[in-house]
Amino acid sequence: MSILYFDCFSGISGDMTVGALIDIGVPQEYILNNLSLLNINDEYEIEIKKGVKSGIQGTDFIVKLKEDEEDQEHKEDFHHHHGRNPYDIEKIIDDSDLNQNIKNISKDIFKCIAEAEAKVHGKDVYDVHFHEVGAVDSIIDIVGTAICIDYLKPKKIICSPVNTGKGFVNCQHGIIPVPAPAVAEILRGVPVYCDEREFELTTPTGAAIVKTLSSEFRELNKITIKKVGYGCGKRDSEKPNLLRVYMCENEEGECSLLETTIDDMNPEIYGYLMEKLFEAGAVDVYYSPVYMKKNRPGVVITVIAPEKYEKKIKEIIFSETTTIGIRKIQIERDTLEREESTIYTAYGSIRCKFAKRNGKICNISPEYDDIKDCAVRYNKPLKEIYNYAIAEIMKNYLHSHS
């Protein structure tokens, strides 16, 4: 499964995001061609170049407003470029020829910002004028990010805890604390921290990007890194002011643990349910007895399944049981290498399973059904056939593979 991971050790902004995604492999021409489909081409120019922060090379994505170069007096035309409201921005996006997925991602990110700004300022969402984040450069950063995500098509996006920075910053409303109120509102429920740098590391645009796109926030572990990209921040500091992104692969480690507790279901259903869950892709299903409200006996149904089967598993639980809710925990599952073989013995053929780690056998397991058939056929204790099978495996299979 392809995973895009945002490593926000120096925070995140819109331009850093686009720069990092270009650095990881999104073609510059692809981004520029798609951005040209917006009807604001006369308002900006884009420069993409390599930059170096603390000795680490990354990509610098720069949006230059044409009015700043052509006519400084027009900077006071604040509504035209800096005071767009959600209606204005949605119209720009909807009127473009961008594909629908890019439009949806872009509008979701802007909606995240609008809701935070509305709450901070005590206004209705559509009465918010974005000012800084409604400026042309922020529109380009957000739509550019959506274009990159649509190009990369990761199956999952994960973000690290976010470094917000600290101190105070000047904005349209005056001097405000870092993280800015909108950033703090957007990142509610997200693990954040700050280091010694006393300036803004995470902008509202950057916060909205990771909050909208990421399915979870955690440190990276047990993932195979395929590509790495860096996006340059505009300020220099002793620590590298970069956003790092990884493109990773995780074939089967990512699983969902789904649980529900039931005290009002016919017990005859549980056996049928377990069969259906395994058929749907569950790797483990088990039932645990518990006592519930009013000291009623109940059953905890626990299912472990790869993420790709999660939706189907949930549908089965909801349709086949009396539950009204399912708990979900994201887990990682480590497994040994597996191999199957058949040995031929005086009691007949017996299938065997071998579990290996780094090529070395860790566990041997004769197939229960075959052991049972032999025990019944020859009227022998099951444990005697089991021990005999293990001895034959040790003597024949292990010897031939030593």
C-alpha cells in the first residue's frame, strides 16, 4: 500500500508542501499546466528552483504577484487579491477545467480554513474574508497541493506531530500569538509541539492541508521508504527550515482492529458470523465473554483485518449482528514468512506449515484435519499421530533443507 508521509519537523506551509511534492517526483510541467486552468493566470507568476537549507537541498516553490512588480499602488486593492471570501474561491475553482478530484480536494482544504477562521472571529463561514489565505499565492499553493495529490494518488496519507513554532507574528489583524488562532483551531485533536524557534513554522494553509488530507498523526515506524522530497521554507534558521515528505510502501503491516460488544444476540449466530468474517478477509476473529451494564453477560467480538477489507468487514458486522456501533483501532501486524509442504508417512500424507524468519524455521505445525483423519483411520490417540508427524518432519524435511 502506498503511503505519503508528511514529516513536519519544521512545520508546514502551502509553498513548502508543493515544493516537497515536486521534489518527490511530481513533474513541474504537470503542475504548471493544471494551474493554468484557473482563471487567474494574469495575477501571478511561478518560479520553481532548487534551494539549500542547513546543507540539505530541496525545492523552492515561489508565487510572485504580478501587481507587486507592475504597480505597487495596486497593493491597496485588498479585496481584489487579499479579501476573497469562500464564494469567490469556490467559483474560481469550480469555473476551472481542473478534474473533479482536484476541485474537491482544493475546496475541502479551503473549507477547513474557512470554518476555523469563522470560529475564531465569530462570523458565519461565508462572511469570512480570508485576507492572507485568500491571496493568490495561497490559492495557488492549495490548488497546487491538490494537483500533486491527484498525481501521486497515495492510498493513505499520514502526518507526524506538527511543529508550530512559538512567539508572536504580525498579520492583517495585528500582532497575534504563534500558533495563530486559526492554526490552533485547525489543529485541535492533532499532536503539536514547538522548539526554540520564535517565529511561525506552521501557517493556516499548511495546517489545513495536513488536517484535511491526513488519516492519522503519528511518528513513522516499520515503513519501507521509497522516495524522499524536501520543500524549502522562506526563512533561514539554525535548524533546517524544510518540510520532508516520504513516499512509502507497507504491504500488510497496516491492519484495523474492529470490536463490538453484544448482550442481546442469539448465540447460534456467532459461528456463522465467524465464518463470514474469515471469508471476507479477516486474519483473526475471536470472542471474549464479558459482563456489561446491569451485570448482563455479553460477548466482545474482535476482528483483525487488513485495511483494504475494513469496509466489507464492517458491513458484515452491522448486517449480521445486533450491534449499533463498532470500535476501531489502527494497529501494525508483524508476521513470519510462511511455507507449506506435505510429508508422506506410514499413516498417510500429512500437510505441514512452516513459519520462518530470515530463512530460519521458527515453528512447525502439522495440519490438524490431517492428523485427526489419521488418528480416526488407525484408531490411534491424536497426540501420538501429532508427535509422530513432528518426528517425521524433523527427520525428513529438515534434513533435506539443511
